[in-house]
Amino acid sequence: MRVETASHSAESYESPLALAIVLMCSMAGTLMQALDTTIANVALPHMQGSLQASRDQITWVLTSYIIAAAIMTAPVGWIASRFGRKNFILVALGGFTLTSMMCGAAQTLDQMILFRLLQGAFGAALSPLSQSIMLDLYPPQKRGNIMAIWGMGVMLGPILGPTLGGYLTESFDWRYVFYVNVPFGIAAVSGIFLFFKDTPRDSTMRFDWSGFAFLAIGLASLQLMLDRGTDKAWFESMEIVVEAVIAGTAIYLFAVHMMTAKTPFIPPKIFNDRNFFSALFMMFVVGAIMLASSALLPPFLQNLAGYSVTDTGLLMAPRGIGTMVAMMFAGRFAMRFDPRVVMTLGMAMIEWSMWDMSAWTPHINETRLIAVSVVQGFGMGFVFVPLQLVAFATLPGYFRTDGTALMNLVRNIGSAIGVSVTTTVLAYSVQMNHNLLSHIGSPFNRALAVNGPSLMMSPQIPFGLANLNGLVEMRAESAAFGNDFLFMFYLCLPAFAFIWLMRRPSFAVQASAKIEVME
């Protein structure tokens, strides 16, 4: 039997200053962990040269972090209940800060991969612990604004990561992408140590090593398969087949163990809550869309539209601004109105933005690009905050830390699968479109030989063939990006059904009734 971890509310703190420091320090951990999922993306070419790594090898800088974070997210609830949240978050924050400094000082690729594994392992707990702390501090009727603040860190981190990473890399050095965490980490550790009040511990709890081993092996194999599938031609490679079999077997054994074991570290009863179960699917979709779109836009803007790294980061910033503005109001709207209506509106905005992006070309007008990005940001804000409120409105308090860990785990898995699938769709679409367009390079195409300028594209001349192939490749890639955005449009459609599978939380009904009485 798990202990009730919600023991300290906001009223138990002696001063508003102490409460504010606890909130800011826990939020700092969430923001740092979220930032580091994407902040290193634009710095990879610089890191590749400095660490003397190949293109395939340098991707392990990203993969190692994601694998470690995914594996270590699952047991967060058990560790917090066994050793107390204060000890756990201090170790997580301190370890994340130290390993960030070590990543910045790495001299070889092996060192970088090891330090990123450690950084991901320590950082895995920061987001679920921060969320559970904030949920415990406030009752359901007051969680709208506080979840909006927490959501800003989770959503803005991956969105603004490339912008900040590009600025630090170009203005200073790629190592500052990791060093930027150090001062904020030290401040967060100090604030939590001085002001945070610990939660009760259950020293009788025993760790479910079998369940953890099955889940760790399954997630690691799944991530390896997703990360290397595109380069290895997926199931044409024996490596991918083996990784898929191991992942499927291990996840199946984990599910069976979770349903039959006496004390699994993820209690199966947590899935009995309909709101929470539906929210898990929604979080999977949000995670996939958020990170996949963040991964697709930089190559589209840089390789096709011709923008610099800095300009690309600036053009991606409006989406983050839209998310931040929406989150300022999303919590209040969800408390006053039916949160399912707010989420439906937000998902409709995301759908419209994806539909519009599917028609983008490299010559996209900047005003249109910014406007669509802002609308997409608004949509994410209107989905994310109400989703957190509905998911935990009916979940018992003793499942809260497990629930936040599971939500973050599903978000990480959704992000990994989203990036992998969209990358595969992109590669396949480029090949398919290139084959469809290559017929224009026929020697019988008279348009390529009527005058001097047309000869610059003649396939019978070496430099003409190169020019023609470059033009075809650009058109093929442009159409492929449109197919990817259209694919994400269809991926979002089932989310509407899951929104309305949720029950309207009682706190939203009470809040709207109170407002009507006051009016």
C-alpha cells in the first residue's frame, strides 16, 4: 500500500516568499530538463568537428539523453515515496547540474555520450517531481494558474531550445549549451534545500527489480530501433529486427508482470481512472507533435528556405510566444468553462496549422509563417494546461507522483516515436517524389535544349545534370515536408475522440457555478 504523499499545502509555508522560491526552483528543474531535449540540436555540427565524430556517431549525443530519461522516468514515483521528495529532487537537481558541466567539458565522444546518459538519468525525475509538488501545494480549484506556470516550462523548453542553442553556439561556443544550466541549477538546489518541506516516506517499500528490468530493456531497445531504423532501412536490417523483437518481448513481459505482481512500481489500478487513461493518449499525441514539428522546421528553414541558424531560431520563437500567451489564459478558461471545450479548440488550432503547413514552400512568406506558428502555439497551450487539470482531477493523491511520472514517460515515448516516424516519412517521401519528378530529366525533353539557359539544366551535360538533379531534389524535399505536416494532421484526428471520453471535472462545474452566482 502506497503512502499518501500530499502532506504539505501552500498554507503550511510560513511566508509567501518561501512558497514562491519553492515554486521557482522546482520550475527551474523542469525548464532545464525540457530545454536540454532540443537545445543541443543546432550545435551538433559544431560538436561533431570538435569531438571528431561522424554524422551517425554524433546523433548519440541526443539519443543517449532520451534513452536514459525514458528509462529513469518510470521509477520516479517509487523513489520519491521510499526516500522522500526533498532528498530525491536535491539529488536529481545536483546531479543534473554537475553532469551538465561535465558535458560542456567533454573532450571525446565517449565522454560526451557517458555524461549525456548520466544527465538524462538525473533529469528524468525533474519534470514529474516538479509537477507533483505543484499539484500537492494547491487544491483542484486553484490548480489552473499553477499548471499553466508548470506547463510553460515543459512546452517552452523544447520550442525555444533551438533558438537559445543557436544563439549560444554562434555567439560563444557549443559548450555553453550545457554550461548555461550550471548557475540555474545551483540556485535551484539552494532554494529547495533551504525552503522545501519534505513529504512522508515509506521505508517498508521494496523495489520491483523485475518490472524495472523489463521496462528498461524494452524502452532502450525501442529507442535504439527508432533512432537507427531510418539509416538501416528498418526491417531490412537484422539489427532492427532483433531490437524490435527484444522491445516487444520485454514490454509484453513488463505488462504481464505489472498485472500479476503484488507490488509493481507502476500500480495497474492507476489505469482505472478514465480521465487519466484518456489523458495518456492525449499526452502521447502532444509529445509527438511538439517535438516532431520542432525537429522538422529547422532543416526546412535552413536547407530549403536558406535561413541562417540564428534567423531559424528567431522564426521558431513565435510558436513559443503563442504557447506562453495561451497558457496565461488556458487555466482560467478551463476552470470557468468545460475544459474539454478548451482542449477541442486548442486541438482545432493545431490541426489548422498543420493543414496550412502542408502547403508551405521554400518561398513561404514570413508573415504567414509567423502567424501560423503563433496559432499553433496557442493551440498547444490550450490543450496542455486543461489536459493536466483533467488528468489529475479524479486521480487519488497517493497515485499522483506515479501519475506524473507516467505522463512524462508517455510524453517522452511519444516524442521519440514522433521524431522517428516523421523522419521515416520524410525520407520515403523524398525518394518517392524524386522518382516522380526525375522523368523531366529525359533526353527527349525538348524544353531542356531549346536555348542557352535551358542547356544549364540539360541532362546530357555534366554540370547541367548536376543542376537539374539539385532542382529536382529541392522540389522533392519541399513536397516531402508537406507530406510530413499532413501526416501529423491525420495523427491528431483521434485526439478529438479521446478528449470527449473524459468526464468533466467537478471543480470546473463548481467554479463556473460560483462565477455565475457572483455575476
